[in-house]
Amino acid sequence: MQVFKIPNSIKKGSMYTFCSGCDHGIAVRLAAELIDELNLKEKTICTTSIGCSVFLYDFLDVDCIEAPHGRAMAEATGVKRARPDKFVFTYQGDGDFASIGLAESTHAALRGENLTGICINNTTYGMTGGQLGPTTILGQKTTTSPMGRFKETYGYPVKIAEHIALCEGTAYSARVALDTITHINEAKKALKKAYQVQLDGLGYGFVEILSTCPTNWKMTPEEAHERVRNELIPVFPLGVYKDITA
């Protein structure tokens, strides 16, 4: 029987503060496992900002800096330029990364900042009440689009991994999901590659993670994972969109 150990980079005795069935817990664990495996704990600095991603501070036993909403990538840029010897990554939600912070995220990629960005895409603003976000899919009902998202008023959802891949400074861009064991394993491989391109000084590494939000979707965890498979992945196909090392 395989025994799962708590990563050393997870704070001992930390209380779980995400909603039941939320995939943030899996994403944080993957990030921590790789910090351990690549021996990065003592050199890591993480920036994150407002949203469910802010709870990262409750779990990761590394140096973390909180940024205003949408400004995590700008803050990370300053940290990395001041301390290029550090491993610097951001952990953000889709609203934070691709709406409020879209300029910071895009221009960091265009400049080829030697950073790693992790974006949790649950197609909604999870912490603040389930409002329509930049990745809300067509037809999806939210608290600010109770009739559903329709293109005539709200436009189309942002396809973040593809968007970042178009930036010339991007070294790696991928989209993954956490709805199955196979997809979780693939997600870890993608995150490791995004870490590695920074360690190798190749530029901007990015991973978009399709995640559930059972609370705001008003679903059970099982139903939420089915939604990822049946509704989100067809709109946001999984895969590697750019890899300059391939």
C-alpha cells in the first residue's frame, strides 16, 4: 500500500480553510511536493493576492508576500529582479491573473521575466460571491450573470494558456486539470516544467489549472468534477501550448 506523506514544505498542523471538495488543496500540495523534490524550500518566495489563493499562506512553509488584487505578478517581478538567486512564483485565481491583473500577467510574459505563474481557473470569482469572471463560459450562470453569460453583453471567456503562449518571452505555457488521478499526475509534470524553465533561466513559465468551485457552482464535489470534464475541458482544452525546450 502506498503511503502519502505530508510534504516538508507544508506547514505542520495547518488547518484546511478551503471549501469542501475544492481543488485548491490538490494544487497547493503539488506545488509543495515540487518545492521539496527540487530542493527549493530555502530559496522560494511566493507572491499571491486577494481571492481564495490568498490562503496559500496558511499552508506553504516558505516566504510569502501578499499583493493587492491583481498585482501579484508585478510584485513578483520586483522580487525576482532584486533577488535573482531566489525561486519566485505566483499563485493566483483566474479573476486575479486574467482580469484585474491581466496587464501585469501579460507584460511579465512579454518581457520574459524569469518567473513561474500558477493560475487556478474555476470560471468564477470564488471568494467574493461567485461573480462572473474572465473565464466564465458561455451560458454559465453566476451571481452577476443570473441569466447566463452571453457573448453579446459579456463577450467570450479568456483562454489564458493560449494567450500567454503568444507572448514571445514565454518559455512554457500549459493547461491542466485535477479531476482525475491521470490529470493530477500530468498537472505535476507541467508544474515541474514551469519550475524548471525558471531554474534554467529560460524565461516565463506558466500553468493554468482547471479547478472546481462546488460552493459557487452549487454542486457536490463529484458533480463539480464531472462539470470540469464535460463543460470546461471542451472549452479550455488541456495540453502544452508552448515549450521552447521541446
